[in-house]
Amino acid sequence: MLHTRIVPSKPVLVLEGEKKSIVAADIHIGFENNMASNEIFIGKNSTTKESITELTNIIDLEKPDSVILLGDVKSSIKSITRHEWDEVPLFFKKIREKCDVILIPGNHDANIQQLIQDDITMTNSTGMVEENTLFTHGHMMPSENFSHVDKIVMGHLHPVFFQEGSIINGQRVWVSIKTEKENIFPNRKGEIEITIVPSFNRYFYATHRRQYRKSISPIINRIKTITKAKIITLDGMIIGNESNMDQVI
């Protein structure tokens, strides 16, 4: 059976079964270009180095067999920027030196196959299944071929908690949703649990809702009613439930 837990204070999920994996989403290498166009300057290549250091430190701590990346490793959508040509291969090289790497492409990963080495496993963009769990980026509806799963783990939405006056206002959070499976797979009955992984990129936060543009997921849009939900900080504290969903997604 596949057991899951979060790494304390990190936007990373640990999977423990026959083999051990860690899951991360939405690294968005090259996003600095967009920020620079808005006159926000972070420092050339600094965030890629931060991502490599943070992820390799987690790998050293957890010692997984593989890292599963839930898409949007790069930031540009339709092209490959000069920055990405340099930084994305470096990122994959450093992570692959530690363990196996599985990439599930996201909507920002167009042509990323040109940037990865031969020993990186890249799946179809619809996702991959481990036991009863579908791992996907979250920008596409899953195929009926996956309708037997009881859980979905996805990224794409970059969940951030908004509540003025709260000490965690604008911070990244985990979201867990339980809903009727027929919302996602019309021909199936029962319940399905959806876990939304926070963005690994720590710069994806905001203190005011109007300054934060969230992604849209057809998976979440199909949910008519939420049976139960939890909003969880990176430290693992539950801070909300189904009544607070409009504050994060």
C-alpha cells in the first residue's frame, strides 16, 4: 500500500511503498524573466540554484529512489527562453546525480524534451498511476482509463492562503479535497481524494488576492460539491476546511 506524508516546512510529498519517491510541482525555472519585465529583479540564475540546493537537500534527507516532478519545470509556455536553455538541463543533471527523475509534463513544459537528458523518464502529460493514485500536473482532465483510482495528486494551482490579518496570509499551502468520484469520472461511483501540491517555487506567493493570478484546472472546475476538505500549512497545521476553499483556489 502507498503511504504518503509531507516533508515538514517543505512543499514536498513523500510516497512510501515498494519503493520510495518524493513529489514536487511547479518549479518554473526562468520565471525571473516575467518578473524582470515588471521591474522586479531577483538575481540571474539565483532561483535555479536555490531550487537545486533545496531539492537535493531533501533528497539527501529522505533518500528516495526517485523524484516525481508534477510539471511546469520551465516557465515559458510555448517556447524555450535563453535562460531555460542553460538552467533547465543543469537542474535535471544535478537532481539525476542523486536519484531517478520522472517528469510529468505541465502546460509550461512545451518542447522540454529538448532540454532533458536520456536517463530522465518523461511520461505522457495525462499523468501516471501508482497503485490507486493518479499523479498529474492538473491542467488536463484525466482519461477514463484512470477511473479506477481513488486519489489524484496534482500541482498547477499554486494554492496560497488569503486572509487579511493572518500571519500566514499569502503563504503557500496544501489542499486536500474529497468529492464524489462521478464529478471527475462520470461512470464511477464512490469518493475520490484530490491533493493539491504547493508550488516548489517559493516566490509564488502574494499578500493581496488581486495581485495573485491563479491557474485554472478543469479537474477542480468539475467538482460540484466538496464532501470534505483540509487546508494545511507547510508545517502541517490544519487551518481551514471546505468552508474556506474560496480563500485558496
